[in-house]
Amino acid sequence: MKKFNFNQFKLKKVNIDDLDDRLLLINLYGTQGFILLVALIIFLFQKRNPLQLLAPHSWGAIAGWSILFAAAVLIVDMAITRWVPEEVTDDGGINDKLFGNRPLWHIAVISLFVSICEEMLFRGAIQEAWGAYWTSILFAAIHIRYLQHWLMTGLVFGISYGLGWIYVHTGTIWTPIAAHFIIDLTMGCILRFRREK
């Protein structure tokens, strides 16, 4: 029997400057599609219909909670940006490369796709089984680019926990989806227009 040689596979750190825009978008949409697939598989094992999560609710309450939560996150982020050294918040340039030259419509599409996929998995599927705390630990862990900085990892954990809290409080997945969308869209636009200046 022939042995499999694992030494032929080498993992190397990819430099963000080596990624072209096409490969970056393929990676983004591919990983988010995979996240949504995992969510659907978990729903299948939980014997839950994911479409029930998307049933309409009180849109005024959803908008109010989403906007308040997103505003709080953005205020904290602005404070961190103002008073914390840039190397502590460095994500390796991924967000800047992703949003820096993107048209506004595409920033909105990316933000919507990411918010739906991630919230369906983390709030809709995983939080149901693990609770908000452990779900937030996993959410922070998959944001690998922030793990080298404790402050950013803590911020991602806090955002995730807050999204889980507003999901439980409002009883609808639309609230964390909308809040996540507002945060990502705003941050994407800030990166886009900061580069223009």
C-alpha cells in the first residue's frame, strides 16, 4: 500500500498584494456560499425550516434595533480608530483591498450577501444550539485576520455577542442581518471614500 506524502503540500502565507481583484472576489463569494451551505446543513440536522426565520416581522422594530446597534458599533470603531495605534487594528490590508476601489452598488451587494450568509449560520443555526457566548467565540475565531490583535478579536466577539442579543431580544433574524449589513456597508464606504481623499 502506497503511503500518502503530506510533505508535498505546503501552506504559505499569502501576501495581500499578490491577490488580484478577481481572486479576492472568488474567495469572498466562495467562502460566504460555503457558510450558507453549512447553515443549511445544520438546519437540516436540527429539523428546522430556515425560511421560517425569514418570515416578516415588525419592520419598524427591526429598523430601530438595527440602526441603534450599528450606530453603537460604529461609534466604538471610530473611537478605536482615533485613539488606538493603526498597527493594533491592522487586518493585513484585506478590507482596504476589498472595498477601496469598489463601486458603491458592489459594496452594498457584498455587505448584504455577507450579512445574510453569516447571520443565517451564526445566529440562525449555531446560536440555537450553542448560545450567544460560544457562537461569538466561534465567530471571532473565523475572522482569522484579526486574531493577531486582542483588541480587534475582542471587538469582533463583542459585535457578535451583541448581534446574538438583539436576535434573542427581537425574535427575528432580520434584526442582526440588518445591523450587520449597516455596519459592513458603512465601513466599506468609509474605506472607499478614505482612499479617494
